[in-house]
Amino acid sequence: MTDTTAHAAADEPDAGALLDIYKRAATIVLTDEKLRAVIRSGRLSTPYYSPRGQEIISAAMAVNLRKDDYVVTIYRGMHDHLAKGVPLKDLWAEYAGKAAGSCKGKGGPMHITHPDVGVLVTTGIVGSGLPIANGLAWASKIRQEDRVTVTNFGDGASNIGAFHESLNMASLWKLPVIFLCQNNRYAEHTRYDKGTSIERISDRAVSYSMPGVTVNGNDAIEMWRAARDAVARARAGEGPTLIEANTFRFHGHHMGDSGEYMAKGELEAAMIRDPFVALRQLIVARGAASDADLTAMEDALRTEIDEAAAYAFAAKYPEPEEALEDVYASAVS
Ligand SMILES: Cc1ncc(C[n+]2csc(CCOP(=O)(O)OP(=O)(O)O)c2C)c(N)n1
Ligand SMILES: [Mg+2]
């Protein structure tokens, strides 16, 4: 009989990695809670596409990445930003349009860019992040840096031409890129099967000669494993991977979305299987931390988030004269 114990242990995140995933997910969940509260109260006026319900995907991916690896994401990207390490104060100030924000208050939530932690592009144009990610990965390749680029997008984006063009080129050029499709079953108000011709988006990888996997993105262990394998492949110069991470968004497409187009009970069923709660239960069951430890961690994060929000509200708006700064690269001689 083969002893699979050692293999099983190595094939799962250890206690430290699970706690790291939990801390990143908690930062996202608590930031989301506060952002929705301040927007609903009228204190903050901003577009917001809540990623709540999808947090395990970015947290389990981020613990497999280095600080200098690149992340590209979309308008529903706060989870990707925080998981990769965008500081809370810089994120909140950008949401509030203040000069202290990641993009000096000129980008807003749909364009968060924070090169210090590898968050290079956030875009509101569906599907547009994928060719940009290829460009970043191509740059890393010609500079011979072993850096990985992850590009996040939705199920709807997989029907855009740029998705197909990008997968083709990434495969052809063996780019160190990971295409991470967060399949939350809806594209705006369009249910998955009304807009997508294939049952599993990961099957599209076959057309581009790259591995494609579908995982439960709400399961920290499954997601961690898929992320680890894709990162190792890209880092070793073996080329791209398409990961389809199945998930569900808890708050509709945008703030105020009444969700009347959803099937009855669909949202409630997903919320009962809250991935954040499931991870907490797993950690406690494995003895990696106690309930009290996790509550203390969350209390500390809550304080940090409150401080970041207060900092953002008190910060200054950019001066009108700054509007044209940082728009074009300065001429290089
Ligand atoms: C090129 C383009 N077409 C249409 C839109 C309008 N739009 C914004 S979000 C969205 C849905 C995208 O769904 P999906 O890719 O599944 O991402 P999710 O919002 O579910 O995270 C659409 C159609 C857009 N922003 N860009
Ligand atoms: Mg979607």
C-alpha cells in the first residue's frame, strides 16, 4: 500500500497558509461591510461592485504570489486589490476621490493601480484586462524576470473576443500568465446559460493548447491548490493556465441591484454556503486557530478599517490644476 499521508499534507495549505488566506479574506469581508454601509448612508458617493462571496478566490491566489508578481483586475476588484496587499488607507482614499489615494484620487474604484504591490491595472471595460496582462507577462519574459501575471475577469468576459485572442497569444508565446475567471453565474443581469454556449469555461482552454481547470473557488483548499499549480507552471516558463473558479456574488451586480432577475432562492442558497464562514469552520476544526483567536483578528482588522475610512474622509481632494498631471508620460530624450 502506498503511504499517501506525506503527499496529502504537501498538497494542502498548512495552518500558516490557511490563516493567511483567512486574514486576507477577513480584510475583504469587513471592508465590504463598511463600504456598503457608508455608501448606503450617503457618506460616500461612488460606484461599487461588491465582490462579497468571491473573497476566497483572491485570498487563496494571493498567498501563492510574490509581492512583485502582477495582478490585473476589473471593476469588481476590491477583493483582488486587498488580497494582493493594497494598503487600506490608499484604497479608501482612492474610493473617496482624495489626493492621498492609490491614483491620487483621479482613478477611483474602477481604476485602482498600486505598482508597489503589483496591482497594475483595474479596468471597467469587460475583457480588456487580458491583452494587457499578456503585455505585462511578455515584458517579464523578455526581461528574463520570473514574475507571474494573474488576470481576473468574469464569466461574461469569457465571451468577449479579447479573451480568445489573449489565450491564443499567451499559449503561442508561452507567457507566464494565469487567466483567472471568477464565474459568479451572472454577467450583469444575464444568467450564465443565457449568455454562454459552454457548460464549463475551462473547456475553452483546449482550443488554445493550455491546461484548463474548473474548481470550487469558494473552497480555500481547492482554490489554493489550483493557484499553486498555475503559479508554478508560469514561473517555470511552461506557459499559461486557465482557471475557472466557481463562485457567487452576494450583493447583485451593483449597489441597489434588486436581483429580481435571479431564480427564487438562488441567492439565499449561496449565502447559506458562505465561503468565509466555511473557512472559519475549517480552521477551527483543524485546530489551526480558535474561534476566539479569529474574533480577535477580526476586531483588530475592524479598527484598522475604521481608521482607514476616517483617514480617507479627512483627506484633501486633489487640486484642479492636478487634473492634467500623470495623464501622459513625460517625454524621454
Ligand atoms: C466591453 C464592455 N461591454 C459591456 C460592458 C457593460 N458591463 C459592465 S459589467 C458587465 C457584466 C460582466 O460580467 P462578468 O464578466 O461575468 O463579470 P462580473 O460583473 O459578474 O464580475 C457588462 C456587460 C462593459 N463595461 N464593457
Ligand atoms: Mg459574472
